[in-house]
Amino acid sequence: MLPKRMVQALLFFGFGIAFHAEPAMGQAAVKPTGPGELPPAIIGTAPAPSGEAVTYLADDDRTSGYVAVPDGDGPFPAVILIHEWNGLSDNIRQVADQLAAEGYLAFAVDLYRGRAGTTRDENMALMGEARADEPAMVANIDAATRWLRARPDVTGKIAVMGWCFGGGVALSYGLEGEQHEGTAIFYGRLVEDPEVLRALTHPVYGTFAANDRGIPPDQVDRFAAALRSIGIDNDIHVYDHVGHGFWLHVDRDPDNATAPALDAWTRLKAYLLNVLS
């Protein structure tokens, strides 16, 4: 039985588990995942990022996002990705590439003005600086949203997702940012006040870890209960036997993280299809 603890469940078909192999010579570097396949980006086998760096803030050439565009002419729905506490990394760029392979125009924002941490102290300092000016973070993602909607190859429908620090920012943006169609939170800081959460205008996706000491399951329970109390549709799960950060870094603990990561990915694909179609 799949190790997880459901807070609120959507029905879905179960799949077996398989990893992507390295692409053969001449094949596309990243392909859509099939049933039972995890994205190479989260198991440590993805090729180097193949998208483009872009500047998107007026009068700021230090802040550089990353865009990955699907094959074809579009228009495509879009997904904004918000990085972890260490900054915009190749791991996030590789997830953007995977989302592009799935048919989404993916844009990874930079909330640290081109900087990245390499130690806990550096990460904490960068995260603290960004959190101290939440309006600037919202304005940053607003700019990314407008940048996407100005493109002729974007449908105008946008979801925002993030991990760790970025998961909490994704929720904040759902409450304070420009209108968009979805918020996906991976073990990010939560809000439990139903009156504050009334600002949400779309369903919410959430993936959390039972062994996460920073965002424990009882806090997730209260968040889900608050959403239900105000009629916000949600698909929120807490997975057993894994800790904070498990989804982006399956290769660190494949025995425990593989099955929940696959389930979370299957749920995410279904969620994005639902809110962005």
C-alpha cells in the first residue's frame, strides 16, 4: 500500500513505478512522463537545462528568470515556479524543462536577484532578506505573470508552484498577487485563518511530509480544514516516511521517497490539467 496519509483525497488510478533512462543520441533530452515515470529532474538524471535566461523586471538586470517553452506553436498554459531557500538552481530549471515537455510554458522566477546560497547560513540570510519585503516578492511574480500574459504563445491561464520557501511564497501570491488559476504548494509555510484564505479564487494543491518538523501534519490538517470551511476546493496530502524536501530530491532517499514522489507527481499533473484547461 502506498505510504501516505490523506488529509483530503482525489480519486486517481494507481501506477507502477519506473525511472526515465538516459536519452539516446538524437532523442529529445526531456520527454513527457508516462504512467509510473518520475521526472528525471527529481531523481538526479536530468540533462543540463535547455531553456533560456530572461530578465523581466524593469531597470533590474541582476534578476534573471528562466523560461522553458514546449515544442509547437501554442498557445500554451503557463506555470510559474518559485525556488527553494537556496535560490534559483539547475534543479528548478530542470523541473521547468519537464513541465515544458508536459505542454506548459514554464517560467522560474528569481527572488534573490541572481544570488544563490551554498550553506545553511547563506540560505537563511537570503530567505530572511526576501521575506522581509513580501510586497517586493509579490511584485516580482506579478511582473512574471504580466511577462507571460504578454506572450502570444500563452493562453493567459497561469498556475504558480513552489517548494519549501517557494511553497510559502506561492501561497502568499495566491492571496495577494494578480489573478491566476492555480496554487501548488510543496511543503511551504501555511496560513490557517479562514478569513485570510478567502482571498483565494482557485483550487489549491498541496504535498507535505509527515516527518517535516517545520510544517508538521497537524498544521497541514488545520490548513486543509480552513480551506474546506470556506469552500476552497483542494487536493492536499501528507505522505508518511518522508521529510521536508523529499519531492525535489528523491535521489537522497529513493527507498522512502520514490512512491510518494510518484503519487505527488501524478496528482500534480492532474491538478494542472484541471485548473489550466
